[in-house]
Amino acid sequence: MKKWLFLGGAILSEVTGSLSLKAAIDHPAWYALMALGFAGAFVFLSLVLRAGLPLGVAYGIWGALGVALTAILSALLFGEPLTPIMGAGLLLIIGGVLCIELGRQRAEKARESAMHGQAR
């Protein structure tokens, strides 16, 4: 459970950094929050890895949800476009990451079954 909370922190920190970068174009004071957001994202991501989530899964979820949240919030906060085709692309990214996570779970179960079979 802890690894998922850390991953949520990494995603939210990265999205905060990205949105702050956009805001800093007109108001440079936002660069401070941008730096904190990106630094926090990597600290949280390192905690995720230490908690045992595989790098490919952690990075995939971090990237996909970060892209999706940034695109949605950029549309709401900055009036940037979010077209149906862009929405479909975001769903495809999230679907791809879901496939990676489901594949990881299947591989773990297969490895556990193989280890239990050898122990007999």
C-alpha cells in the first residue's frame, strides 16, 4: 500500500512541477514551485522503487497518469485544447500501462507457482 501512496505523491509532484513551469512563463515566481515539484517527484519515485514496485511499472504509471493529469489540468487552468482525439490518445496510454501492470502481476504469479513447484 505504501508504494502506491508514494507513486501518487510522485505523480502529483510531477504534475505540480509541470503546471508550475507553464505558469512561470508569465510569473517567474512559479519557478520555485516547479523546482520543488520536480525534485519531489524524483524523491517519491525513488521511494516507490525502494518499496518494491518494478521500475517499468512505476515509470509507466507515473508517466501515463502524469501526462493525463497534466493535459486535463492544463485545459482547465490554462485553456489549452483537449480534443476528443487527444482524449483517445490518453486512454490508449493509460490502457497500455494497465497492460504492463497486468502482465507484471501474471509474471509474479507464474514465478511464485514455479517456486512453489520446486519446493515440493
